[in-house]
Amino acid sequence: MQPRDLNARDFRSYGPLARKTAEDRLELLRDLPVVLAAVLLRDVIRLDTSFPRERAAVENRLAFLAGLPVEERHRLTQGFAELNLPAALVAEDWVRSPSKFEEDLSAYLWASHQIDGFHRTSEQFVDAVHRAMPAATPAAPRWTAVVLGAELRKDGYPLFRKLAGQGVLFQQVTGADGMQTLLEYLAARAEKTPAPYEHWYVDGGAPREVRSDAVKRFSWAESAAMREAVLRQVETVIGSGSAGPEMLRSRMATWTPKDPARASNDALVDRFVLSVYGEGAGTQIFSTTFAQWSARELLRRAEPTSLLVRFGPRQKQRGMNEMFAGGAAEMDYAGSLVDADFGAYYTWINQSRLAGAESARFLAWCERTGQAVAIGPGLPKGTQAAQPIAMDGLLKLLA
């Protein structure tokens, strides 16, 4: 199908919000090259399970294109129109299955040596959108805290080597319950700016209570039933012999359990957790991977104002069949500490990519050793603080 042949009936399988958005922009979609139309519909089709920031980004891209004079829009998108695509690819159902089309498109562009041109055109398009509609800065400075749980241990392992150069390394954070102090601080931030899906707590083990309904929470322990349902589905797809890794990911991205297992008290959060298990590599097996991937995807998709992530212990590496089968497993406390240390670094990198990064605050803290790294405005990079400090005092430094 060519975009010019689109009509409102083609969006019947979309959710209510996605369908309305596609219908409202039907004339625009008809005027776009097939590649760009499919890429935009990939985001539109997910609108009903998207966070507010994601929805705003999709709407901004469509509004930007619709607002351009026709000649200027054609110049901007000409690179997409010039891609030489086979008829079989264009004939795919890219309206109802845009993700599948995108996977096949990527494979063909690599094979036909057109991938560099596609990347150049895509970058020019994204840059034009960003110039016209810059990303909004958060209402309050972003705050992210990563906690390495008390169970994690590896004697002699030097923590925070990569993060230490970005802020102040504290050798001893004191206090009876630093985790509770962090949760109370998170709740206070959420009550000050209670926007939907702006404040999050993710636990790679069993979670603690948060005294604020404005904080969205999910955990490894509370999503066990969902995780098991995803593993059963993955085994079914792999066992069929009909899907490789890319097809498996595509199928899992749209799969919904017949008997939905809950991970929270919020349907949108549940759908997000399902995507973490369905699309992440190893998230179904290792709690540390689950925590890291959740933080990465929340920062990318929800762009939260506040995020608290705690890493718990994961199972030891075993044979793949054993791990998929589940059952009793020995915990790898040393490996979990290393995972969490790198996870903290990657989380800081992902936070640094968001709008307002220059005013963002970041904290990584190990419950067992008391060591911490604080990164933020006014905190000198690559320095150490030898004196002990209480967690509430550390948070004041980051305020």
C-alpha cells in the first residue's frame, strides 16, 4: 500500500487515542513517503500505552510536519522518498504492523547499502523537529538515586570508579535507615510536583512502602506472575521454531496475556513492566538486568522528574534451559554488586541525555559499605569527602 491510498478504516485495529490521532492526521500521512509514514505510525499505534511525555513528542512531530508548507515538507522528506524499496516490502501491512515493517526495512537497507543515506535523512529530520520544538525542561530539576542493596557484596571491589570523576565520592554515609530517608525524600518531591508519571520507585527485589500516591512503583518481587507468563510465552514462540530473535521481540512487543498478571495498581505501569519483560534481553532471568533496563526505559520514555532505583541480588549464571525453567537458584551476591555498579553508571548516562541535564542531580549509594557518589551543580568533580555524612545531609547538598 502507498500512503496516498490510506483511509480511516485502515486504523480500526488501533486503540482509541491512536485511532483518533491517525484519523486527524490522515491528510498529512497520505502526503508522506511510505518509510516516514510507517515510522510515524509505529509511534502512533502505541499512544494508548504511552506516557504523557511520549504522547507529547509524537503529537509535536505530527504538528511540525503538518505546519510546514507543502514544498518545504517535501524537501525535508525527500531522502525518504528516494530510497529504492522492493515492491514486496511496500506491500507489507505497514499500517497495522509498523514495527515488523521497520525490522524488514532495516534488514533491506543494510543489504542494499542504503542504510547510511537513511541515517543521514533521519538525523536531518530529527534535528529539524528539535529546532522547531525543543524538548521541554522539567518543572523541577531531575533527581535520580541508585541504591546498591545491602545484600550485594564483593570484598575488595572498588565501587563507583566510573562515576567518581563526575562528582564527589563520600566514603561513609551514616544513619540507621538511608533507604527510608530516600523514600521519604522521593515522596516529598512527588507531593510538590504531582504530575502523572513523573515520579518513580523501582526495586530489583522486594519493595518498601512509599507514602505518596504520586509515586509510581513496581518491583521484581511483585511482578513475579507477569514474569512467569512472559517466560511461558517466550518458550512457546522459541519452541515453535518459527521466530528468530527479531521476530520474537516484535511478537512480544504486541503480546498481551490472556489472564493479565498485575505488577502494580496502574494499567499503564503494568503495560510498561510487560514491555520490560517482553523486550529486554535477560530481564526475565536476572533481577539486576530488570532494574537497569527499567531505569533506562523510564528515562527514555517517561523522562521522569524523580527516579529511585534499588538493585537487589540476582541468581547465578546457569544453563539457559535451567534459567528459563525457573525453580530454586543460588544467589550471586558478588556478580550482583558489579552489575549494580555498572547499572548506576549507565543510569547516570541516560539521565544526562535528557533536557535539563545541566541542573540534574544524581546519587549512587551502596547500603552495605556506606559509600556514595553525588553529582550535581556546585559539587566539584573528581573529589572525595573523607568526613562521614548522614543521608539527609547528603540530600541537602544535592537540593
